[in-house]
Amino acid sequence: MPQSVSPDILSELRERVQRLEGGASRARSTLPFDVPEIDGRLPGGGLALGSLHEVAGGGVGAVDGAAAALFTAGIAARTKGKVLWCVTRQDVFAPAIAQAGLAPSRVIYVEAGDEKALLSCFEDGLRHGGLGAVVAEVAKLSMTASRRLQLAAEGTGTVALAVRRWRRQTEAADFGQPTASVTRWRVSVLPSRPLPVPGVGRARWLLELIRCRAGECADFEVEAVDATGRLALSSPLADRSAAPQVAWKRAAR
């Protein structure tokens, strides 16, 4: 007797056939960072929508992990529509997410019981098609799971953002394993830029593009996302007083 095939496998096979035939191809659009130095490294001049992207902190500590979450929130903030944010731990600091431009009224938080349920929520959110972005905080991401997420994102044009978080340092090695993601980013906190007056300057990050399909890897020193979710290149000349204007007179002959 022929063995039955699960609906999930059939759905995945249909999507693969459609991609090969070009019958359901979508015009690939991008979400630019509006920073020419970054956009110039990305195919199409921005972050590809309808694709899977991975973000992780430069270290396993909470500080770099928070920076990775804020970088992700800044991307989601610049999309249109509601944002689904999937977690297994209730430790997302919503006020910080709001400061990155992602208003609380736009975010739908989903708490999953484990990683398997989290990936299921991630995929279901992408297949919904009515969301601006789907974010999921995942510890492990296999090639099989990432391919399913990439296919789901391609099918609806929704951007998929996987924030890699680990409970133990040994789990961090999984970030180096191959996945189907289009880009892979790493965010590390740098000392804030000094101000000409006493105070704390804008936060700064080392932003590493360590994987870019059909593009180039690169490192950027940037200022953290602002209230609109936008980055800026770090510049030692910013916020300085203008150079004094000196008037020159030509002596009359």
C-alpha cells in the first residue's frame, strides 16, 4: 500500500515547484537602511523583504543580546503593519523596543512553550501574509527549519527576523552552522561617542554583516537606532560646533 504524505510536506513541495516554474514568483523588494555605505553592500540596495535574516549579539552576554534585539526592532519598525514577536521567555523590555521606533500598539507578543512550538509560530506568522514582520528569538536553527521559514517568507513577502539567543555558551556555536538565511548579522556594543559637554552620548555598535547571499560581508561602526528605527554611521565630527568663519580682505593696491 502506498504510504501517505503529510500535508506539510506536500505544501512545501508545491511551493518548490512553483518557484522552479516561476508561476508564483514575486517582485523582490527591499527595505533600505538609508545609509549608503550599508545599502551599497546589499543586493538591491537594502534588506530583502520576503526573506529570512538572522541577528545575534557579538557575545553571549545580555548587553550584546539587547543590542541585537534593538537592531531587529529598528528593522521591524520600518515595515508596515503589525509585527509578531515570538519568544519562549518573558523578558522582552517593551519600553526599549518602543524607543527603537516599534510602537507597542504594533507588536503582538506570542509566548511559546519550547523551541519547536516557537518555530511553528514563526512559520505560521509568516504564512499569514498580513504582517509587516515576524520576529522570533530562537536558540537553534537547522537548515531544514530555516528553509521552511525562507519559503514561507517568500510566499507572502513578509520579512522574517530570527534573533539568535542562547541560554548557555555552548549553544552559541550553532550560529556558525549553515542555514537558508539571506543575511546574517552580529551586533556588539561599543563605547558611546564622547560629547563636548558632560553626559552620555548616543550608543554605538559594531555591526557585522557576516553573511550576505549574492553580496559582500562588511563591518560598520554605527550609532544605535533612533526613535524612527534608523541607524547612522558613527562620525567623530558629529555634534561639534561649526568651524569659526574667518573673513579675509584683500589689501587694496
